[in-house]
Amino acid sequence: MSKAHRGKPLRETPNSSRGSCPSCKRTGIKVVYDLEVAGAKTKVCKQCKAKAKT
């Protein structure tokens, strides 16, 4: 089973998909999960994606 959020596909993205999460303001974290906030799609970290699910 493939792992979409690690490995070669992430290394091909700018800065290896690392940056600051717009939701929790953490820096140097993988920002690869799509989340719709106020009608706009943004990329958030794994922890914020889990919080939004509940």
C-alpha cells in the first residue's frame, strides 16, 4: 500500500512540503493535508487535520 504523505513525492515539492501551518502556526512541519476553511482550501499539518475531523 502506498504512503502518499512521505517519500519521493514530497521531496519533489518545494521545500519538501515543509513550512508553517496556517492553523496552529507551527513551523518546520509537513503541511500536506488539504482542509477547507471558510470556503478556501488550505494545506494544514497532520495534527490540525485530525482536530478538524472530530
